[in-house]
Amino acid sequence: MDDFASSFEGADVLVCTDIYPAGEQPIEGVTTEALLKKMNKSAADVRHVRDVKAASQSALAIVRPGDVVLTLGAGNIYTQARNFCMNLQERADKSMIAVFEDLGDRPS
């Protein structure tokens, strides 16, 4: 678990959901709380979001142009990565519409 937690060294922000066994027996000592404690030593800002669906919204509120977003997990976490991308695209589309409306309002 130390190696995994330290792999995020240098990350500005980590948004982490609860961890749980994916069909296998739980590993003694591997808990969300223990992992978060170790990750807090590696990353500047570790945010624990218990609700998996809320994780993509939390990341969406943080992400800025030029950021790198990495999603990792088992089970259905991929659905939230997809939701995040769709919401980010929608936000970009709205921004572009606003830019074009501003351009249309400017005199030639």
C-alpha cells in the first residue's frame, strides 16, 4: 500500500472514493482510511468523496485547462469517468458558445 500511495507523489489534488473488495476477500489493513492517511503524505490535497457519483462532480469543480485527470478503479468506476468527460465536454461547449456570442456582439 505504501508503494501505491507514494505513486501519487507530486499530484496537486487527489479525489478518492471508498475502496472495497471487488469479489475477493478484503485484505487486512487495507482500508480507505489507511490509504488516505498514506496518500496525504504524497499529494498536496487529498479529498475523500464517499459517493462514487459525487467523485466526478468533485473533480469537475476542480479541473482547469491544462490539467491531467486520471481515473483508476475497479467495478463501475469507469461510468463516472465517462460522466466526467461528458460533463467536461458540455462545459467546454457552453464556453465556446459564450465566446462566439461575444464575438457576434462586437462591432466589425
